[in-house]
Amino acid sequence: MRSTQRGTQSNTRLIKITGAGLAVVFAAVGVIFLAIPAKVLAAFNWLAARLDWPASTTQSYTLYLALAVAYMYVVTLLALQMARRPEERVFPWLLVQAKAASALVCLGLFALQEQYLLYLANAVVDGALALLVWWLCLRPSRGAAQPVEGR
């Protein structure tokens, strides 16, 4: 029994370390994609040329399209799990985080980069979705019984 417990604790520690490491890497890559998107594509095209592979397009069908589709896949799964397991708060919480992040990044790009209608539209839509899911699933219940002192 102790061997199993030790194995579980070791596995939990490894999971925590791996999760923290992945979080740092994902955040750093996100910042790089945001700060220098064209240079990321140029770097991969430089490497592709050295490998005698074709360069990727820098037009609309690029790495960022694949990442956008992957993001939509993940938020679709979160929404589906939220529908299937409405008692579990983790799925709506993650969905709120994803949609709020999308809205805030688009709002920031609208304010700091270019006033593209697409940025503003996405900020409004994803912000509204984040608020809707939070309101339906995560807001503190006003009708919940509060503990009474002295009883």
C-alpha cells in the first residue's frame, strides 16, 4: 500500500512540475506570437529553405489559421462538456477564461495596433459570451442560504 501511495505522490509531483513548465512555455509562445508574428513565420520559412522544403504562405492561410481552428475546437469541447455535465464548474470556468482572453487580446489589438472592425467585433462577441457563461454558471447564487451566526 505504501508503495502505491509513494508512486501516486511522485506522479502528482511530476504532473505539477509538468503543468507549471507547460504553462510557462505556452505563455511565452503566446507572447511571441502576439509580439512578432511575421518574424515567427519568417524564421520557419528560413529553416524550411535550409531543409529544401517549400516556404509557408504569409497570407491568410498560415500557422495562425491552424491555431485559430485549434482554439475553436477546444472551446467547442468545453461548451459540449458544459452541456453534458452542468454540475461541474471547471468546464464553464475554462470557457470563460478562453473567451475573456480572446476578447481582451482583440480589444488590446484594436486599441494599440489597428482599428480593424474584426478586432472590435470579436472583442464584443467573445466578451459577451464570457459574461453570459459566467452569469449562467459561475456567479455566486443570490438565493443560497447564508450561515447564520449564533446557531
